[in-house]
Amino acid sequence: MGKLQDKVAIVTGAARGLGKGIAEKLCIEGAKVVVVDMNEEICKGTVEEFSKKGYAAASFVANIAKEDDVKDLYKFTIEKFGTVDILVNNAGINRDSTLNKMTLEDWQQVIDVNLTGTFLCTKEAARFMKEKEYGKIIFISSAAWLENYGQANYSASKAGVIGLMKTASRELARNNITCNVICPGFIDTDMTRAVPDKAREMMISKIPLGRVGNPSDVANMTAFLASDDASYITGEVMNVGGGLVL
């Protein structure tokens, strides 16, 4: 029996990449998982894959930057699985360019999804979790919150996620709801595979462990924070980056 047996989890941005790895790990640990993404075809494909493996999973298509979509997501989750115990705020996008070339639209799109969407999902999760006096909210930020050339919008959004988590952890602790952030380093995903070879080699050279991380590295930390093994941990920032941030 897994550490998350019969718990219900929502994982945003979970159709592929890092989010998919996290969702599958929660399933392996026994959770019932709602896979949330904007891409309906990939989202359904991921859930079909999970179902063939015997996991309890359901797909939901949503733009988390839209409040009505988020409310519908939670309504669906409650109707499907009866409750919500875990939220993993993983969904994120990037629109990279240097400051002088970055458009307001590029800035706003990233802030809307990465920060506002995370706020909306967290706010709605807290409403249900406070009623039952139990919940685990895990925020996925990034080592790039410190700074990353050409990513002013992305870095600002991920720094904002940490600030949001800190306040949420303070406000929700009285309701037995823990909130923590994971900051992945350079993880092998579609996003990082798009990085030019020269820049990729430079990034790897900065990692003390000398390798790119795997989605499973982040998924394992997520499953731990979502479990009762982490019941006395809240308000923390966990770096999973092979020592990239020391």
C-alpha cells in the first residue's frame, strides 16, 4: 500500500513532462489523480496510459488563469472522487526574451498562468481543505526564480510563487494544511530540450552533481511532501537541482 492510498490529488500541467512524472508518482503511491492541462488530446492520452497501468486517474481540460475554469475543475474533482487532499501547482509556461524585446503580452501571459493561475488553484483548494482540516499544497517554482538571463517574466512569476506559498503556509497552518515549494533545477523536459546545445552544456557545467535531473527526482520530493511523512513541514523551499542552488 502506498503512502498516498486513497488520497485525491489535482496536478496542473500534468499531461506531459514534469507534471506527468509527478502525477504518475502520486498514482503509484495510491492516490487518485486529476490530470489537468490545456491540451485535451494529450491530457486524455496520459490518463488512458495511466488507466492501462491500473491507476485511478481522470482528465480535465482547463486554463487555470481563468477563475471559472478553476471552479469547474474543483467541482469535477469533488463529483468524481468525493474530495481533494492534495494540490500540485505545476502548470507553467515561458515566453523568453530580453527585457528590451519582451512585449507586454509576453509578460502578462506568463504572469497569468504561472502566478495568477497558481493563486486561483490554491485559493479554491484551501476552501475545500479548510472544511476537512487537512490538505497538502505543493508549489512548483524553479531555480530560475533567483534570476535567469532572458526570463524576466518567468523569474518574476516563479519568485512570486514562493512569496504566495510563504503567506499561504502562514494562513493555512491553523487548518492543518501544509504548503511547500519545490524549486527544480535543470530537469530533462521538453522545455529544457529546446535549449541550444551550447547553453545546455553551460548549464550542466554549473551543476555540482554534473548531470541533468530527471522528472522522477522532482516527483519523489513531491510525493514525500504530499504524504503524512511530511506532516510537520510547511513554509519550506526545497531545491531539487543537483546542487545548482547552494
